[in-house]
Amino acid sequence: MKYQISIISPLLSLFLVISNSMVVLADETKVGNETLFNYDQQGFSVIASDLVEETTSDEDDSVVPTDPTNIIPSLTISYERTEFSDNQGDSNIYAVEGWIPLSNQDLLTIEAKLVNINLSSNADDIAQGDGLSFFDQSQAQSVDATNIGDTRLRYFHLIPVENGGIFRAWAPSLDTSIPTGSSDDGTGGDYWIIAPNAVLAFDFSESISAYTFFRYVQGFATGSEPDIFGINIEIPVSFALSEVTFLTLTLNFFHDFGRSDTTFLTGKLGVTQMLSDSIGATLEVNLPIAGESGIDYSIKPSLFFYL
């Protein structure tokens, strides 16, 4: 069995203690009459470059860390820095995500986050990622806070495709976000979020694979705020540059039909390097392409282990 761990932060010791008692995934925040959405593409929407593949061949036990359809026990610890556009502020997210196989076709994931957010008084709607995570700025005031975020859970069931040509497998999935964060300081939110989705896996060659994610995102407000409902399409394409080096290019589209009426397209570049059979490192950079994503950039380094 293999475990995956990403370790990037000087606050790791404190965060691991916190994550033992609470799991956090979706970051939604309520601090003003504006709503700041940080759609986090990593936690719940599976970040392809943080995942691993173990072949079933007895002779070839190679690991490909760019396949999100594998069912492998793992643990990821990561850091993500985001700069919001128009000098609206920034966020630092320290995340722990565990992958728990329930069978050889069923997987449960749990992600916890420690969120540090700094917002200016002119903060506006900001969207980034899959729509499962929010920073809700509801007052015209600056914010500087660090706290636990919301809890994210995901379940998926892998269905291999026999004789499907390049179409190798698909996985129906259910993502959820639980409002365990604090809406008072801007690090959590007031939404229960449910996102049924599916991922399709395609192998074009031994070195090129693609995965398409289709998500419907529904957010139920716990207070007087309007509900959120939208669609997300995410397409990571993975290139094996060698047996130990992998490149991932990802396009991510999101439209919220509800509260924010936001549409955007972002692009992400990820590089994963295996340092040994059980240790690897990943660096991802996310940039806006079109629409109102509200970010200048985000960067996420990580270190992971397989056991």
C-alpha cells in the first residue's frame, strides 16, 4: 500500500495537531456585504498532480503521480499562496488531505485546512477552482485572520472500461463541504455544499493521459444569504517526460448561476518529480485566462511520500 504526504509549511507541527481533531476542506467566509469566493481547485476537486497510480503488473511497480482514478491510501500536506487581483488581498492555505480506500473500487477522501486570509476593504467577488470553497466578504472592512476552514469530504466509485480503446475508466463521485469554519473572521462559511460529479479517464499513449471532470455545484445557505448553484468543467492533461518527471496542464471552467453570477476560465501548470520510489515533489501555478476569477496567481508546492 502506498501513502502520499505533502509537507510544505513551517506551521506543519501545529497544523498536524489541529488536523487530528478537525478536518477542513471548503473555505467559505462571511465578513461583509461583498462575497469573496475562493474556488479551491486542489482539495475536493482532485488535483491530478497530487495523486498516484500503482500498476497491477507484478513486474512493473512504477508510480505515475498524475492519475486521479487510482484507489490508494495516501496523505497529502500542502501549502498554497494566492494573490487576489486589484490589490484585494491574499490567502495562505495549509492543507492536509487523506485518501481512504473502502474497497478496490471505492475511495473516501477527507481534507482539512488552516486558512490565513488578508482582505482589503474593497474586496469583491473572487472565484478560483471548482466552486466548492468560499471566502465570503460581507462588510466593507479589511480582514486579517487565521483559523480553521470548512471540512470537505469526497467519495468516488471507480468503474474500469473493458475494450474501451483510449477510454480507460470513469468514476461517479459526490463531493461535500461542511461549514465548520468561522464566517465571522472570513476563514469559513455558511454553506452546506453538495457537488455530484464524474471523472472520465483517457489514455492516448503510454506518456499522455487526460481526465475530464464534470461537476454540478449546489450550495445551501445556513443563514439569509442566497443559495449557490453552478457548473464546473476541469480538464487536466498529463505528460510523462520520463519515468520520474511528469507535467500536467489543466483548464478549469466555472459558472455560478446563483449568488455571484461569476464565469471564469483558469489554467494550471504542474510539475511533479519523483525523488525515489516513495518520495516526490510537486509545484503547481494557477493563472487566470478569461472571465472574473479575481486572482493574479496562485502557487502550490508540495512534498509527498508513498508507503
